[in-house]
Amino acid sequence: MLERKPLFYFILLATLFSWPLFVLPLLLPEMDAAQKTLATSGLWAFAMWGPGFAAIFVTLVIARQPFHTLGLNRLGAKRPYLWAWFLPPVLIVLSGLLTVLLGLGKIDFSFAFMRQQMEQTNTSLPIPVGAIVALQIIQALIFGPLINLLFTLGEELGWRGFLLPRLLPLGRWKALILTGLIWGLWHAPAIAQGHNYPDHPTLGILLMTVFCILLGIIIGWMYLCSRSPWVAAIAHGSLNAWAGLPILFLEPGYDTALGGTLTSMTGWMVMLLFIGWLVWSRRLPVSEDENVSI
């Protein structure tokens, strides 16, 4: 049975906590680009814990259920962690390659975008830009998911640890889609400031919502196979670690709505193909049996 009261308070509290932090950079005094970026990143990283704090409060105070119902005490099967760690970079790389194949962007091995960013922030390093990119890739693959776990756990404790299980009485597909819809709209203040879609601050809210629905189905599949928010947090952390990789290899000037990263329409195509494979291989919808083959 769907319990509406905890759901209402969760969405309300997650929004009231995170949205002011998303908007706060607009109120910061004048500062150079590097300082503004650092301040915004810090505020938005803290905002990522809004859903987690809301989930904890609503579970303990509103629903009056024990803390362990959020699943942090459960690790689940091992195989979903492999999917969580390595699937996001595969999807992201494929979205970049598809962007080039469709003519929506051009490969740039001079790393002009990276050079521009370094010039804007007055950054200079004693090693070639190509070496910096290589080090970023190695760091993203080995350490990225764990480093980002500190922040993504806050989101995933809310979206997959609390929200998705409570929406399951609606049916698995409806629960997955509605979780992604709420997740996407929660990003609205950040997207309206140009995050992810700098050329489409208004349209970007819709684009981000579609992205979150598709990605939410994939991460939700991992969660349902493990019933652990740790898996979802690792997948989210891996995604964040690799998210900007295609940008480094593309000439500046492409349309971020159409191609480049996984958040673009090209990325949607990659995710839809993967979701189609999940359905075709009968991995989705996930069986209620805990010993799920993934």
C-alpha cells in the first residue's frame, strides 16, 4: 500500500534543504572564476545530502520506522557493484563516440577545452595537457567512485534507499519512472543556472528530467538487484567521476543538448539501447527473488 504522508514530507524536505543551497551561488559577492567555481561546487556538494537527510528524518520521525529500513546495513550481492563501477564509464564513452559518428561534434586531441579552462582560472602545470587528461582518466577509474561516494550516498539514500522502495506498490516500472522524474526536477535550480546545459538553461530542466528518468531506471535496476543504496551510490559516484570525459575530447562549440555527454540526447540513445537490452534479456523488471541474476 502506498503511504502518501512519508512521500510528501520526503519530497518537501529534500527540496527545502537543497534548493536554497543550489541558489546561494547567485548571492555570492564578486570573486574570480576559480573561487566562484570552488564555492559553487562546495555548496552544491552539500545540497546533494538533502535527499539523504530528508530520508533519515522522515523514516525516524514521520514514518517512525527503524534506521535500518533505509538499507545501509545491507551490501547485497557482489556482481551489481561491478556493474555500478564500470557501466557508467562505458555508457559515457559510447555517448561521446556516438556524438562524433552522428556529426554532432568533432574529435579534438589538442584538448582545447582543457586549455581554455586552465587559461580562465590562471592555472598552469609543469606537465603536458595530454598527461593531465590521462591522469584524470586513471583517477576516475580507480578512485572516482569511492571519492564521490561521500556525496552521492546522500542522494542515493534518498532516491533509491527511501523513495524507490516506497513507490514500488505502484508497480516496478511506474516506481522507476516516477523516482527519476522527481530526481530530475530536484535539479531544476542548478540546471537553470546553466549546469550541464549552459546554452539551454530553461530547456535544460526538461532535458535533465528525461536524463534522470533513463539513468534512474538503470541505477534502480542495480538497486533492485541488490536492495542496497551502496550500489546505487557507487554507480552515481562512477557517473560523476566520468561525466565530463567526452567534453575533453571534443572541439568546443557543439550543442550540449544534442551531443557530448550522457546527459545529452545522444546519451539518451545509449541508455535506451541498454535499457532495451535489459528488457530483452529479462533482467528488467527485476524478479522479486533476492537471488537475482544480473
